[in-house]
Amino acid sequence: MVSSSIAFSSSAAPSLSADKTRVVQARRDAEQAQNTADDLRRQADSADRTAQVSQENARALAERSNQLVANYVQSLRTAQNEPRAPSPSPVSRLYADPPTASLLLPPVVNAQGQATGQLVNLSA
């Protein structure tokens, strides 16, 4: 009987060693899976924060756009209701603002002797 218990112990030892190795490997796998899950949670949290910031920016831009459109429409309504002064004619503008000295200079002549300026008669 003693020999059978020794045989049992010696055959059980490799089996226990293999079981311990599997347990250690399973723990490593579980730890790696937990690390991966934690990393994915951090990435998801970061993406969620980025999405919230982007949504807030979109809301702010939409609000600003709506305000600009409302201001533009209001300015159009105000401009349509205001009386318009007639624009001065080119002749009245010419007499209101006398010509500058550059208009009183002789015309410029190119290499072929052709005048490249325009003669303006300011006498009335």
C-alpha cells in the first residue's frame, strides 16, 4: 500500500503544477483584460468630454448665427423705413470738390507720342 500512495503522490505533482500554471496564466489574462477595459473606459471618457465641448461650441455658434441674422434683418427693416437722400450727381460732386492738382497737370505722353490721359473741360 505504501507504494501505491507514493505513486499517487508522484503522479499528482505534475498535475498540480500544471493547474497552478493555468491559474497563474488565467490571472495574467484577467489582469490584461482589466487593463484593456480600463484603457477603453478612459478613451470613452475622453471622447465624451470632447463631444460635450464640441456640442457646446455648436450651440454657441448657432446662437451667435441666429443673433447675427436677427440683427441683419432688423437693419434691413430700419434701412427700408428711413427716408433716402438723393445722391449727388457727378457734376455737383465735381463742383463741390474742386479738382486736385494732379488733374491740372499736362497729359502723359507714351513713347509713340500718344497722349495716355483724358482731357477734362472744367469750364462751364
